[in-house]
Amino acid sequence: MRVLALDLGSRRIGLAVSDADGRVATPVGTLERHRDRPRLHREIAELVREWDAELLLLGLPIDLEGRQGPAATAVLAERDELAAVVGVPVEVHDERMTTRIADRSLRERGDLDGRARRQLVDTVAASVILQDWLDRRRGEADS
């Protein structure tokens, strides 16, 4: 099953997609947020179609203590809006620490300045979210 994952940031939305077998997540880019939310959601629906995704996965920003704050509430509301537009199921997945993991991996590359890292961190975070979801799903299937 191919999955498209989003890391819903306030300025940019990171994008990642799985392979058709649902084993490997690949970062594929970002979308800039703009004020026209219905248009943005139509753009996401188009990406779902372009990638032949069977599921849209959103990172859910839960705090380190496992609570859902305002950011998580906003993602859940956007999930409901997207579900009405994209034509595939929409799920959320705990994204704790994914941006830090993504930033650390980009820093370890050593060839990116701060601006370049900021441009990539959202898409890498989306791939970390997706890979964690894929791995957990596969682990549950193996049990």
C-alpha cells in the first residue's frame, strides 16, 4: 500500500511517500502554506492522486508527556477537513521528536547551512513519521 505522509508545519508542509509495498519512506518535497486553505487541501488531494496513495498520514504533534495541545488539536481539525477532500482514508501518527531527528540527521551530513537545513527538515521529518508508521505496522503484522 502506497502512503503519502505530511508533516503539517505552520509555514511549510513536509511530504514523504512510501514505496508501493509499504516498506520504505522517501522524502519528496514541501508545500508552502498559504491563506487559501481549501485550495491547499485540493493541492494535497492532487498529490494523493499523483502518487496513487491509498492512505494519507499526518504527523500528530503530541508533547513529550503524551498530551495533545493546541497544535495537535489543529492537526485533528485539519485531518477532518482533508478527509472530506482527498478521497482516501486519513490517519494520524505520533510525531514526537521527528523534527529533532530530522534536523540532527541533516546536521550530521555537514554540507548544509542553516537555511538549507530549514528547507529540508520538514520533508525529512515527514519521512521519519512515515517510516516509523510503516515499521510499526509491519511489526504488528509480524506478531
